[in-house]
Amino acid sequence: MKLIKDILYKVTITAIHGATNKNVVSIDFDSRKVKQGSLFVAQKGLVFDGHKFIGQAIESGAIAIVCQQLPTTLVEGVTYVEVEDSDSALAVIASNFYKNPSAKLKLIGITGTNGKTTIATLLYKLFQKAGFKAGLLSTVKILIDQKEHQATHTTPNSLLINNYLNEMVNAGVEYCFMEVSSHGIHQKRTKGLHFEGGVFTNLTHDHLDYHKTFKEYRDVKKSFFDSLPKSAFALVNSDDKNGLLMLQNTNAEKYTYALKTMADFKAKILENQFTGLLLNIDGDEVWTRLIGSFNAYNLLAVYGVAKLLKLHKTEVLIYLSELESVTGRFQYFISKEGITAVVDYAHTPDALKNVLETINDIRTGNEQVITVVGCGGDRDKAKRPIMGRLASQLSTQVIFTSDNPRTENPQIIINEIETGVEPQNYKKTISILDREQAIKTATKLAKSGDIILIAGKGHETYQEINGVRSHFDDFEKISQILNAIES
């Protein structure tokens, strides 16, 4: 329990109505979870306005309400706190309620369009190997040292973030590596957190259903670096044209990493094979088990962060050589028939291009590259034709299929993907609505030596159709089908 006045520290307040010396037992923004002694934060969401549920929260036992607009009638005995922005207020209140856990460990935030999950996860694994207790807040999973929680969002809500960080502090965790999404930044979920460092990976076409323009998307990412303190570091990919922009207004110590340009942390790809990458990092060669130029960038970012956190170079390179790929990120196997199956989360044009270019760089040229790909529903529609164009350009054969159509008609999504296919590539493409059938068809088209890429869902173990989630795991499915063919 904490006093209302204590958890309001650093909150931008317009007015307070009622006593602030009352104890609060919990913080809630969902009125259905409110209990006796709760403080309820009314947020204006994209779908629901929490202000409409203030009465319900009070009936359930809320003793304090934080809101942007006061109700017409104030209930006696309830404290009302008017604030400029409920999202910001919730983030700061959550941090105060859990005694500011982010300041008690070294929290590193990773943002950008692609690579966040891989970099955060590899950093977690590397620091565990180095003998530290580490934490992970990622799209795939939440890890508190060895304890795992199920992840539901790239960046959890403010309450969950601080709850997990508090649990990490109690478990003796020294470092936490966190994916920071543009949605999370824009919705103020990271406000009030103390970051030891921030990493920028790249910026490509994504989330324009939410941010509307690329400039808005870019500026939201930049605001994360603008908010870093002088005590933090900012590490950016200077090969990306937006990398140095991220550093323009930051107070943090500025560092860069790159494969193509001069940078503080530099690498060169010496070999790129299905068995791994041979890299020269800052003058030393290291063989890694990850594949592709995009993973060279990911590994270099991991190396840079580890060095900035004062790990010894030789130690870091040894651990880099031991790291394995993250679930659903260029995860592959070779069947007994000699067919290579690759499952990757590539759901943006740039990610799909990177994966297909990596496959084409590695293959000898005699193998077919058969790609199974779709696009998610209720998301950025502008990228659909671009995905269609890239898939058909860089593959021998493409099967367009359903991803997570959500509430959209999956056939309409496929039709929009197909509009990007250039005339010379029409004959390469077919459409199969059912994802399982699409994967089965890919295996029937493949022969020994061929490569099947199943893109878009990666680590996800479900498919969402009309709001209903059903179990569907691309890696599991392709493994079952190829084993059935072989038997």
C-alpha cells in the first residue's frame, strides 16, 4: 500500500478534489479489475473511454480517480485527481507505486522497425552466459532471470512493465533488455522509466495504420532518444538514413554501429552460409550461428551494448559465437529429403526483402525459393502491394495466403497484395486462402535442394480469424508436413 500523495509524485496535475493521505492497495485502468481501496485511472483509449466507467469503478471500491475530465457529480469520500494526460499519469503513478524499479537495475530499450526481438533476446542470453541475472521484456516472452511469463504486446502497459521490473529487482536481476515499440512510446507506456541505454535498429514501412504518416512514425521513435538522460547511452545504426537523426536532440552519450559506414562499432561479413556468419568485428574474426546481413547488424548491436555496459571484448566475442537464433527469426531445418524450410516473422517489406536476399545470397542458384506469405488484417494496408512485389521478385514461386486476417476478409487482403506483382512475375504466383493448404502446396512443389520460406507469423502459435484465435504454428506445421511426406 502507498499513500495517494506519494504515488502522485512528478504527475502533472491540474486539480485535486479530496484527501491525498489515504492508502491505495492497487492501481487499475480496467474498471472490471477494481477492488476496495483501488486507484482507478480513466484513460481515453482508441476504442473505449475510461471516463465512462468511473461510476462502475467507484461502485467496485475505488477510493481515488485519476482523470482528464471530472464527472458531473463527485462522490463524497472519493479523491479526484485531474491531470493533463491520463496515459502519462498512469505511467508515472505505476512507477511510483512499485518504488521506481527501473532505477534499481540497468534497463536497456531497443526500438526500430526490425530486429528488436532478436537484439533484446540475444542480449538477455549473452548476459546470462556472462554470469549475470538478466531480464527480458519482448514480443516473444517475458523472462525474469529463468522465470517465464507469456508476452501479449511488444511493449506491455505501464502497470505490467513496472510490475515485472519490480519482480526483477526482487529476484536480484541486474540488467533488463526491453523492446520499445512505437505504440508503447506514443501511448506513454515507457514514461517515468529510467533507461541506462537506448538502441535504434532501423526504420522502414510499418504501422502506418496507427501513425498515419512515416514522419509521425519516425518522430515517435525519435522521442524515445530525446527523453534519454545524460547518464544513458544512445546506440544507433548509422547505415540507416534515420540513425543519426535519432541522436540530434538526445542528452545521452552518442554511439554508432555499422557495416557500410564509419562507426564506433564496425563489422564486416566475411562468409554468409546456412551454417552461420563469419564476421570481422572491430578487427577480430568471430564465427556465429546466425545467418544473414540483418543478423550481422543485430549481432553488432548486441556487441556494442555489451561493450558499453563494460563487458570485456574477448568475453563478448566468445559469447556471440555461442548464441543461437531466436524462435521464429530465420528458424530453419533441412528435411531428410534435402528440402530447407525457413520460418521467419518477416511481416514488413524490409524484413521480407532482407530474408529473401539472404536466402538468394546463400543458395547456388539451382534451387527453387518457394515463399508462402500473407499480410495481417486491420493493419497497415499500404505495405500489402509492396510485399507482393518483393515476394514475387525475389522468389521462384510465391503462394499468397492468409496471415492473421482478424476482422478483414482474407481474400480482399490477398487481392491487395497481388496488385503489387509486376506483369513479368504473374506466372510465379498463386493464391491459396487456407494457410495450412498453402504450406502443403509449397512442400508438394519443392524437391531436394529447394528452399521454402514461410513468412509473416514467425514465433506466433495462433491464427486470428474474425476475432477468434486458433492454434497455428508455422514451424510446427511445416515440420509435421515434411515428416509426413518423408514417411
